[in-house]
Amino acid sequence: MKKIELDGEIADKITILNLQDYLNYLQKELDDFDNGNYMHDDDIAHSVKIIPALKMVIREFGGDIDE
């Protein structure tokens, strides 16, 4: 089996893109909730708690945050 190797910059970029995608998903879910869509209380609490942490990690990897 062949191995695929990525340098650190590419691996960091992939990580940033995945984290940004998850952040955008959580923010959209909260926006939808604010506009009247149902969201379970546990999901709301989780999103409110994890969004700031995601922003911190994205910045740590050199990513940008749309605010």
C-alpha cells in the first residue's frame, strides 16, 4: 500500500478548513434557532460553549475568523 505524505503547512490548512466548516455549521444552526427553528437545549449549550473554543483553535493554526 502506498503512503501519502503531507507537509505541515498542508496538514494545517486541511485542519483549518475542517474547523472553519464546523464553526460555520454551528453558527448557522444557532442563527436558524434565533429565526424560530427548533434546536435541542443540549445542542444550544454545546454550540455556545464550543464556538469560542473553535475560534481560538482556528486562530492558533493561523486561520481567519469571519466576525
